[in-house]
Amino acid sequence: MPARRRTAALLLAAGLVVVGAGATGLVLTRHSEVPQAGTLQVLPAPTGPIEAAAPQGTAEVAQPVSLTIPAIGVRTSLVHLGLTSSGALQVPPTTAVAGWYTGSPRPGSIGSAVIAGHIDSYRGPGVFYRLSDLKRGDRVYVRRADGTLAVFEVTEVQMYAKDHFPTAAVYGPTPNAELRLITCGGTFDYTTRSYLSNTVVYATQVT
Amino acid sequence: MRFTRFVRRVILLAVLPLLLFAIPAAASTSAVSAASKTTGTGWIRLAHLSPNTPAVDVYLYSFGDSSAQIVLHHVAYGDVAPYQQVAAGDYTVAMRAAGATASSAPVLSASVDVVAGHAYTVAGLGPESGLRLQVLDDQLTTPPGKALVRIIQASLKQNVVSVTWGGTTLNGNLAFGSVTSYQTVSPGTASLVVTGNGASTLASIPLAAGTVHTLVVLDGAKGLQVDNLLDAAGSGTDPSGGPATGFGGMAPRAPSSPLPWLMAIGAGLLLALAGGRRLRRVPAARS
């Protein structure tokens, strides 16, 4: 077999290998698998003394200590969140717990209490991974330091682009005891390593 | 010749997957839908602030519906019911003497147009002889870092009062039955002094940032009494924007640019074509 013919055959083979590698790479990058979250465990509703909504907000309610959302299997203690130096809401130090913003009203007193939690960590689901699965009418329970339970009912679930976040609707005053549960959602921007949207669940205290 | 056909087939097989995957990738460009309009509800709060009017039953009717949506029994002077969340629309508030049948003619009634996202106080104000139902628009937003406060003067015994909070005069000459508009104040806890002709009262009143208050001046068992109603409360300081609550571990992988792969495929095709051509030109050696 002449050397030139061998070279040509090699060239053809090499070309085909490169084409194959390119096609494989293309296919794989289009269809990389997302890690799957575990199965959903629906929790029983917590029990305990239920504090009626304070008549006119003058009665002090105790600080919130834990949060249970049976419909999406959330049961977590609540840490305290403040603001970052840039004025943004602090986020919980781990993705496994949610936190109450101490600058917002206490859950169950008049006003919009704010609770935030992570949707995911670098490798798996966070405490609020299924927050956007909540439906109108789902119950949310906040246990307070004195053992009383504030019961809320979901009224709305919304997703907002971060650059159009409705600060007034989410953090602004309300005339009744409400709750805002916030996490991330939407598209993840791999260059800034952040989600481009927020999921906000609105809930109202039921008595 | 056979080689050419072979090369063509190979090229076709290499290109086909590109077409198959390029189409769905282009179609799956995601867009976040704009927030839909909120639930379409507002709030109504009913109050009895007429000192010499006996207790009443207060009825709230959705316009055109003869059965009451809410009935509050035996509402006495100084009582302010909590806000009731109601669907936006027209309502009628009717007051009847406590214990009167629901079918009896109301002593007084007023209509309220509830706009979604707004709150209203419907108060019986004035003396019994001139009792009126006044619909007050309650504010639900504060300037950043500030508190809002308004005063309802419902003391008949001290029919003109002056009100100061932390040394600042909120109103120096407020007549019985009148309601001030909301005033913006710097938040804090300070003493509220209400002074009438023959009596005055002093109370320590906290007005926190992001809260809206109505101070009701009432005739107490002796002298004046002040009720501090919390109309609405939000965060003292609104966080800027939404929190960064995710690290992307569960995010769907955004498709990276297919360009490098397409270029590799292109280069490979050129190589293979060049090789194929050369093979055709160089005759196979016969043994």
C-alpha cells in the first residue's frame, strides 16, 4: 500500500473521529442530567395552642422559631436574618434552614413577616426547593418561642425577575397578619452564579 | 466511486444529530412570565366612635346581596374591629341598634367602594343626634424609614384637643368628630400628650419605621383616653430587591454555546473530505 494512500486513509479516519467527537460533545452538553431531589414526604400538620390573630396588633407576639409546610415537606428551624452591607436581605448560612427577617413584623402580628430560604446548594436541593409547588389554600405553620402556633394560608405564588422585584408588594405594610416566603427560581446564570428570578409565596393568617 | 458514496453517508450521519438537537435547543429559550395582578381583595374595618350612641350591630353587605356578609354584634363606643379581607367591589355598611332584627330598617348606612389592595375604616362618628358613618381611606405605604400617623378626635367631653408627640404638634386644634390626614413622622417612641379644656392625658407611644397608625382620642372612664391602632405594618427597612437564595445545584443546565462543537465537526468534515478525495486520486495498489 503506497504511503500516500495510507496518509489519505489516515486523514479520512482522523476527520471522522473528530466529527464523531464533536457530535458527541454537542449531544452531551445539550442533555446533561440535573440531580434529582428525593421523594416528597408530606408532613402532618403541627399541633399546639393556636394564637388568634392579634385584634389590633398591640399585643406582642413571640419571636418565630420554626416553620412547617406539610404540603411540600418543609420542617425547619428559623434563624434570624438582617441586611447585608449593601442593603440586601441576608440569606441563611446553610441551605437546610430558613430565616426570618428581623426587620419585618413577627409572624402573626399585623404586617408582612418575611421568611427566606435557599432553593438549592451547589449540589442538591435546599429547604425551599419546592416552594413554587405551593398552591392557594395550602397551610403554613410558624411555631413561636412561647410554643404558640400561627397558621397561614397561601393566597398567591408569584415569580418575579430580580430586576423587577416588587419591593413594596413584598416588604411593604399590610393591615393584617401576612407572611412572605421567598426563595430563588427561574433561570440560573452560570456567569454570575445566581438565579435570575425570585419565587414569592404570599400567605394570610387564618384563625 | 464507492468511497465517495461512503464519505457522503458518513457526512450525513454526522450532520443529522446536529439538526436534531439544534432545533429543540433554539426552541427552549425560557422567559419568565410577568407577575399577574394580585388577588383582587381589599380590607374593611368597622368602628364605633360616637360617645353618646349606644351599642350597635354592624352589618356588611356586598352590593345587591340582601344577606349580610359580616355581622358584628354589640359594637360599643371605642370598639374598632380588626380588618376584614373582602373581594374588591361595592359594599353597604349598615348600623342597627344592638339586638334589632336584621330585617329592621338600619339607623344608618353608607356605601363603600373597595378597590383591590386598599383598606378602609368605616366609623360611626359625631354625637348621637348627628351620627354619621364616615368612610376613611387608610394608607398602606410609608415613605422609606418613616412612620405615618393620623388622629381621630372622638372625645365629646373635651370637644377640642391639641395633640403633640415627642414635642412635635400633630394637631393644635382638633374638633370632636374630625379626622386628620396622615402625617409623616420620624420613627421612635415618644410621649403623646393630648390636651383638652379640662383634661389631658400622656402616654408613651411607639411609632416604628414602616408602620401606619391611627390614634383615637376617646372619652375614658375619667378624662381622656388614647387608643393606638396599628393600621398596617411592614419592614422597618425594606431590603433592596430579592435575596440571593440559591447556588444553582438544582438548576437546569443552561445550554452552553454549541459553537466549539460545531467548529470541531466542521474541521473534522474538512479533514475527512480531504482524505476521501486523496484516496480517490491515489489508485489502490493491485497485488
